[in-house]
Amino acid sequence: MSLDPRALLRQLFDAAVASALPGRVLAAHLPPPPAGRTLVIGAGKAGGAMAQALEAAWPADAPLSGLVITRYGHVPTGWRPRRLEVVEAAHPVPDAQGLAASERLLALTRGLTAQDLVICLISGGGSALLSLPAPGLTLADKQAVNRALLASGAAIGEMNCVRKHLSAIKGGRLAAACAPAQVLTLTISDVPGDDPAIIASGPTVADPTTCADTLAICRRYRIELPPAALAGLNSGAFETPKPGDPRLDGHRLVMLSTPQKSLEAAAATARAHGLPAHILSDEIEGESRVVGGVHAALARAVARRGEPFAKPCVILSGGETTVTVDSTRPTGQGGRATEFLLGCALALQGEPGVHALAADTDGIDGVGPHAGALLTPTSLARARALGLNPQALLDAHDSASFFQPLGDLLVPGPTFTNVNDFRALLIT
């Protein structure tokens, strides 16, 4: 192996991110300009970079206009849109800026004709950024439900089922508003299984879930709903466009980037360094610390017995884990990636020859400035020498405070794409 473990793991993360950058993958999927006008709309953490790539590739003499919403700080550095407008808003809890932008975006779809083309740029994070409450609900209602969902431990598909049914724009409603125009959705997947109905809560995709499903999820996770939401769900007034809805006829969708493609890019980088690489899955879900423990058990088996893989090797996985927070207890600074790694560290107990990296591919793990962190066989010993209590930090969901004093947080800044969790274990 020509690189030290930390440098190699960072190369794998960089390769995974680079393979999903809109500038690399978007232009090849653009259609020719239509007879009418071209409207660009969309939302997501990759929205700014997707708009940049589209604007650069679209013919200079062809009409182009529209509005895309992205997260604060996620517009590519130095880029100034010429024909498209990009608005920044809050994530993961929506804010007034996102609400106002969503209202304007939906208004742009009025008056479209069959001669017009709508290009929808959709990526992860769109559920919070494209926030337009269903009739009778307020932004404060949406914010409260969103916070409760984020703390509940619900899977992303469950959370987005609720978000769709409490929205006036998600769950296929945006595509329905575009009829009778042609609609092309270009999407970057950040969800296990790459289901376009789940990515950003599927604003341009028919929704197979129901109001009854939403009520069941809220009961399961004890999500308190405002009276207007209960009324709309119980009556069916908040039902979403379903498969077969004629307003969505002729809609095309292209999956530009996926977690699996990014894992394959990382695997190719490892193999270029002479290391066998094994992809477990791009669909791993579950409690972050528990998933970390499972990965640790696998790494330990490889390190000690050479099973199920011979060492040296790299083990890769993706998906979207969860962190279940007790709302009655204070929590620290962390995120899915660092909580995964701290759970992994406690299970490994300094196992020799096992290094790991876990990070969110959008560059932000939770609400902190870090994307994730690096774990080495000496991490626990170094932390304890500094007086840190790893188990207490894990229990307080304060995993970033474990890695920060060690100098092991990964802080690349916004990456301008999003294919969700990236995890790499190196066993030497």
C-alpha cells in the first residue's frame, strides 16, 4: 500500500463525492430545447451545482429561466447565475426563506402549455427546502413536525411519507401543477434503494403511500400533529397524486448519481492501490451506533481470522442511518457519521490494523461544520489520555466532541452533491 491509512481513506471519500458531482453527470442527459419555453425548478443540497451545470450546458440562444432552492452555503463558490435564480434556505428544519421561495417556485408553473419543457432538479434535502404547508397548516406546524421526525428514529421513507402528506408541493403535486407541459426530472439519489418517490419527498413523482400510512407512522413514533393536519389526513383531503394520475403522463425521470455508483468509484480507487474492495450495501439503515457495532464485528473477524474477506482489504457501505434523540435530555454536537464511528470505536476497543472513515457526502454531518471523522486503532487511548469519556459522549449524542480534540474530524465544507452516508473500513 503506497499511502498511509488516513490519506487512503480520504482518497476513497473524495472519489465517491467526485463521481456524483453534477458538473460531471448532468449535461449528457439534457434534451434539445422545446418549441416553447424551458422552465427550470427544483430543490436540494445539490441544487446550486445542478443549476450551474445546466446553465453551462444549455444553448446560449435558447430561452431558459427558473428558480432552484438549495441549502445555505451550498451555492458553488464564485458562481453567479446568469439565467437562473438560486435561493438559499434552511435545512433540516425549514424556514421562512424556504417557504417564500417555494411559493414563488410553484407560481412559476402557472400558464404552462404542452409546447413547454419543465426541467426539475431534485436532490436530497429537498424535503426541508421545498416547504409549502398543506392548506390550514403553518410554517410553525411544519417546523414542529419536522423536528419531531428528525428526533424520532424513523427511517427516511417514513419521514418523507409524513412530509408529503402535509405539503402542498411534494408527493407528486409539483409535477401535477406543471401539466400539460413536458416534465423531465433529473435527480441525485440520497436514499436507500434510490426510490424517486422518496428522494426530496418526490415532488414530481406519483406517491403510492396514503393518508392512512401517514397517521400510522405518526402513531408509531408518537409524533404530535396539529388539529388541521389530523383533519386533512382523516378526511383524505391531504391525499397525494397516485400512480396512473393523468396529470403525470409522459413525465420522464433520469437518475444522475446514486450511492452505489459512488461506492463503486471508491472501490475502484482502492483497487488502483492494490487493495481488494468489498461493497456491503448502499442501503444500510438502522441506529447509527448499532450499525457501527455491526461494522466493527465484521472488521474484527477480518482482522483476526481473515473471514469473510482476506486482509488487507477495504470494506465499503452506504445508506442512511438514524440517531434517535430523547427530547427530554440535552444533546451535544454530533451526527449520523460520527455517532456511527464512536459506536464502532467502542466495539473495536483499539483493534490493531483497523482504520475507518464515515462521512456524509454533502459535507455536513448533522448540524455541525464537519462531514464526519476518521477512526484509528489509537483513537480510544488518545481520547482517554485527554480525559474524555467515550461512552458518556455517545450517550449524550455528542460524538463530534470525541473526535474534535483528537484532530480527527473531517471538514471538507459543502461538496455540492449528496449521495448520503459513506463508510469505509481499512483492515491491514
